[in-house]
Amino acid sequence: MSAQPRLEDGTRSMALEDPVILESGVTLPQVTVAYRTWGRLNAARDNAVLVCHALTGSADADGWWSGLFGADRALDPTRDFIVCSNVLGSCYGSTGPTSLSPLTGARYGSSFPAVTVRDLVQVQAKLLDTLGIQELALVVGGSLGGMQALEWAALYPKRVRALAALSVGARQSPWCIGLSEAQRHAIYADARWRGGDYDPADPPLAGLAAARMAALCSYRHWDEFAMRFGRETAPDGGFQVEGYLRCQGEKFVQRFDASSYVALTRTLDSHDLGRGRGGVEAAVAAIDIPALIVGSQSDVLYTPDEQRELALHLPQAELAWLDSDHGHDAFLIDTETLDALLRHFRRRQRSRHLAQSRGLSCQA
């Protein structure tokens, strides 16, 4: 095992002590996890908060969720010990398709095995074990992060006191699976893809950019595009929305890897709380902890009905909405509103935990 990590700010890398056996039965002989922490673990070791990132996120939660970080905010390093790790299969420091296989010495590429949301959570649990964290005051995340939050509560119910799942459903819908497959085929159509075993110096950038452009159309909403771009044209004569999407695609290929994108969109497709648990309703009903479910009424990727379904079957759920035109990405953009919702939820959970730790009945 790697040396014990230092628990102060800054990105760190931890090599897990044991091989990881995936849900598929395939074994990854070595797994490295990139992660960050903020704040300190208290003497009672009961103030840890796990932040789970979305599809193309990283461990740098204070960057992509800066509106939630800070004193008296939902994620307060003066009160919480906050952990965020880069997920298995990604390209921001954790083991994934861009990593070198210890068996071959070459990049995994297309040989990287399929990983599920449950696999991501299993790796996070091993990381927290090494950090000395057995109890989580909260697990919070949106989209793929919300899937992880739900799976944490299902896989490790005795380790999680509360969860917040944002802009997600209980399982991946056929609509989302279809959109992911269309994006993957944009990558496959790039001549440089070569079955996933492309030259890292000559990656399939055009295909990845096209996939990102298609994804952004599902992350946002008709109304936002209408108000933001309309049918206005750019100096080159094209529509402004075309230039926006091209620019976003070009930016994305500078920071993400095509093989990781393919792998993680398949991880999204694996999401099904009911798999092996007697169906979705039974699996969700078994998550008997305080849960904040947040959706956006303009989300066309994970529709409001999916958040309503979660809240209906979770025994201790609260359902809240982001009144936003930003669609699925509202949980990343409308952070002032989200911060207020999370702070209100967390205050009640802290009061409840304090009462229980004193052996009192809690009046929530």
C-alpha cells in the first residue's frame, strides 16, 4: 500500500492495498484513487461528508461546486471533513482506460473492464476505510454523483446518516441510454478511434467533441437556448448556438479522454437500484435514512417524474425543486438556491444527530 496520505488540502493519490473485484467478477489488480479533502475529521469521527462528482467531473469539488463551499455554506470546511474522489474509469488521476495496466505495461484502452456505479462506490468505500472514515454525515451528488449517493445508502446503510441526490432517477432510463449510445457512436465514427486503441498522441478529438456537443443539448433546455441564442447569427454567418456548441466541444477535448467518456457513459447506463434487490420500489423503500431529492422542472435528461418517483418510495424523503431554465445542469449553475436547500436540510439532520447522540428523542 502507498504511504498514508496527508490530510490537508491538495490533490493526493492513493494506491489501494488490495485488488478490486468488480461487480462483473473481473479483478483489477491495482487501483489508484485521486482525491481531495477539506477541513478536519473531528474526535468523534462523525463529521465526514462525501461529495460525488458527475460524468466528467474531478475531485476538485471546490472548483466545480464553489457556490456550496465556505463558512456557513452547505459544505463548510470549518465544520465538515469533506472528501471528493475522482471515480474509477475517469481520467483525472484515478485508474481508468488511460492508466497503464500492471499486467501489460501498456495503456488499458479498450481492455479496461466495464465498471458499474456500484463499483465506483466500492472503491470510494475502500478509500474512506484507509482515511479512517466509517460514518458519513452526508453523501451528496448530482447526476452520476446522485447515482453514487443512492448506491452508498443501498450498499452501506450503516455508514450513511443522510443523502442528497440531485437531478437523477432510481435507474437509467431508455431515453438516457439512447442518448449515451448516440454520443458513443460519434466517437466510434472517428477514424482515429480504432476500436479504442488509439494513439494517445493522436486521439479521436473530432468524435469526442461531437459527443460533447450532443450531450450539451440534453444538459440544457429549449427555453435557455431560445433566450440565450435565439436565431441570432455570428460574424461568420452561422447561428450563434452553432458557435457555442463548437467552442464547448473544442474546450472539452482539451480536458477529457475519449476512452474514459465511453467507459463512464456505460457506467451511467448500469445504474439500477433495483438490480438484484427485488426491483426498484423495494430497493428504494429499503433506504430508510433522511434523503433530500432535488430536481429541476426544466430537466429533459432526468425528468421531474423521476425525482417524484424517488421521493414517493424513499421512507424519509424531502422533495425540492430548482426553479431554473438551465435544465439538467441547474444543480451546477443555480448553486445559490441549491446551497440554501442543502443548508436547511443539513441543519435538521445535525439537530437530529445531536439529539440521538445525547439519547434524546428528536423533534425534527
